[in-house]
Amino acid sequence: MAEAPTTCKQAFEMMPGRFNKDAAKGLNAVYQFDLSGDGGGKWHVAIKDEQCEVKEGAHPSPSIT
């Protein structure tokens, strides 16, 4: 069993490895996360063509924030 993330950054870094491409069929969206507090930050998750890409920072035109 994989270890649970202990920081926001670790949680976002783990997302592509836990992505369920079958559940994402037909989905084309960018999710922007703006997290405050200790260890917070900005990340965006792009889901397209059954792929999940996570990047640190703000996306210029997310589907949802």
C-alpha cells in the first residue's frame, strides 16, 4: 500500500499515479486549486484524452477554481 501524502505538494505529485483513466473517459477539464495556509500553494490538474497532468502554479484559463 502506498504511503499517504503528508503535504499538499505530495498529494498533487501522487495524483497522476492514482488517476483512473476509465472513469475520466470523455472528460476535458482543468481544475485550479488555490490553497492557503502552511504548505498551501497553487496547482492545476488538466484532464484530457484519458490523461492527467499536474503542474504547480496557476493555469491561465481553468474550467473551475
